[in-house]
Amino acid sequence: MFQNNKKYLLDGGSGQTLLEMGLETTGDLWSAKALIDNNNHHLVLKMHQDFINAGSELIVTANFSVRKRMFIKHNILDYYKESLRSAGEIALKARNKSKKNIIVAGSMPNQGNTYSPLQFETDGTVYNNFLEIAQILNEYVDIFYLDVLSSIKEIKLALEATKNFNKQILVGVHLRYDAKLPSGETLNELFKVIKNYNCCGIISACISPEIVDLSLPYLTKQSLPFGYKVNLFKEMPTSNKKTFTQEGFDGEREYTDPADLLGSRIDEYNNEKIREFVIKTLEKNASLIGGCCEIKPRHINLLKNLF
């Protein structure tokens, strides 16, 4: 389904959209609560439908916060596999109801703290976690999406875990203030690794508009389709050299809305500024355009006539 010579409008941030829709969550479980509780499944379905109706041609399953170590922490591991399965089922249902040629991408979220290189988990544990996610989502999705991974080591583990499923992989790599991975590795080093796998594209994932601009000159030097999922958080831990640490985002902190912790730039980026930013990146040959945290269906709708 994925066409290398086509420009794609992706979706935005599922977690922030669900919270705006009224999802009531618990601490750092965040959007996982929408999949754990069957009474919230209608919100996930509507979220996907709203992005599709806004113009998204590729949607990502909503399991970014469904991570085994977090479910163990909250003593809800019994809900883990069913939550993953629900993420796949609901995304596929939204695509089928739309009767549109939508690509469903299975989220393979980072297994450590968000925006951070792997710290605590062993390679075997991470590989097995990715393999299990792929096994559960496989029947519902068209491609796999490496969702905000922060080191070449973790990306390679995910690529190895998914390589036997006969599906293309979209690489979503997080970048810090200098357009390097939070691990300190460069995009050029990453390019050498992913060329050995069945990758259909590479995007800079959940990063600020400024880091998108920094990353594009590097991404143009490789042959895969490329682009970004931009976020509009104000105080991203990886965006400012003065505050960045190897630990990055404190994934253990108790909060119900990440915007309360990190702030929002949505007032700074009005409709006109968002369109201008996207037009500028399209002129630089970016072809995979989407949003992450703080980007809602109404923002995607601003862009659909550009595609």
C-alpha cells in the first residue's frame, strides 16, 4: 500500500486528542486508559475517524502508552495484551468504516523512558517486547511504525523483531537539540543501519519545529521518503541544550496531562503559521507530514488541500 513517490498526510497526537475529548486517565498511564477500559473505546474510534475525516492518509494505532513495564508498575499486566489488541482492532475498524485507502501503522513505542535512550532494560527484554507487540498488531496493520525511538540500539532491536512479518517499517526517530539522537548518535549512523531492513520511510518523531528544520538537510541525503511528526510542547527536555540530560523525560513522574508538565505552544502556532511551516518543508522535499503531541484533527484539516 505504501507508495514511495507519494506525499502522505499523517495523523496527529492521539493521547492529547483523547484527553481533549474527555478521557479521564490515571497518573502516568495517560492514553493507555482509553484501551484498558472498554467504555473508552468509542473515544479511540472517534479520534481515528476525526483524523481520517480531517485528511489523514496514515493513522497510527493508539498504544504509545501501552508499555509492559508501566502495566507491571500499576499491577495491571493482565490487561496488557488485550489493550494492544484493542488498539489494532479499533484503528482497523476506523479505516474500514471510512471506506478510504488509509494506511494503518502499528505503533512500536520506545521501551524506556520517553525521549531517552534505553537505560534499564536488557536487549533480550526489549527485543521480546517488540516481538510481542508485532505479533499482536500484525493482523490489523499494514506497516509497523517505530514510535519515538531514541537510540540506534533500540531501533535495531525493533527492526530485528519485526523483520519476519513481511511488512514495511516506518522509522520514527526522536532527535534532540542538535539533530542527533538522544543517545548522541547521528542520523548518518542511523541511515547505515536501516538500509539493511525493509523500511519505507524515516521521520523525525515528536520534535519541535526548530528541530524539524535542523533535521531536514540530513534526511535529504538518504534515499527513503522522509518527513516528521511535529509536536508543540513548550519545554521539551531534549529541545534545549541547557536542560537536556541523558535521562531526558522523567517517565516516572505522576501526571495526567503531559501539557501540564511541558507546556504548550499552540497559541504561538496559529493556523496560518502551521500552514506556512508545512509548505516550507514540502518545498524541501519532505513527503511524510504529520503531528504529534498538541496536534489535533483540526490542525491536520488545515493541511489537507496541500496534498
